[in-house]
Amino acid sequence: MPHLVATALTGAALALLPAEAAAAPAPPADRPPAAAPATSLRLTLSHPGEGASGARSVTLQCDPLGGTHPRAAQACADLARSGGEIEREPAGDTACTMIYAPVIAEARGHWRGRPVSFRAEYANDCVLGARTGAIFRF
């Protein structure tokens, strides 16, 4: 019986409160949603047989898109698809020649707030493109 009295009193007290007081507070309308951490990478390609003249660098920024990368939208999409992994398995329809013309790819910076330090050597530019997509196509 005491439980029934307590339940009735609680119900009566809640009925007297304004509707706004019973509802959970709403988040402020002027606060923007939390943005994803930025992506900013310095990408460098070098061809060891060509000396200093064989090196090129660009910057890649995603979220928002920017930098000096000529295919920034494609490169950012490739990074997003791979979860920030620069190197991935080549597509099944990619066929590269067996010509040895080494190229070194490097990436330093951050992908969605996570530090990136990448360096790999590939047999030639075709193999590089097959393994990294548009990320090093500059």
C-alpha cells in the first residue's frame, strides 16, 4: 500500500511540472557538429637514378579539400576507402611492365588526426600507381 501512495504522489508531482521541465534539455542549436580531425600530408616522390632533379613534392589536405595535389579529391577518396592506409593490394586488372626504374614514395603528416610516416620503394611508376591509387599521382 505505501508503494501505491508513493507512485500516486510522484505521478501527481510530475503532472504539475511544465512539459519543458520533464523533457531532456536540447543541445544548443548554434553549436556546429564536431568536425573530423584534419588530414594534411606532405607527399614526396623521388627517382634514385635521377638525383635531386628527380624529386617532387606536393601537399594533400582532406576535410576540407586543399593543398597542391593536382588530384586531391581522388587521393582523399582513396585514403578514405582504405581507412588511411596508403598502400593497398593492387587492382586485379592492373598490368605493369617488368622494367626496373625505381621510385621512392614518402608521406608525412596526419590522416584524420592520426600520425602518418610512410616510405616505400617500388620497381617503377606503374607499380607505385597500382599500389597507392591517386595518392602519388602528381
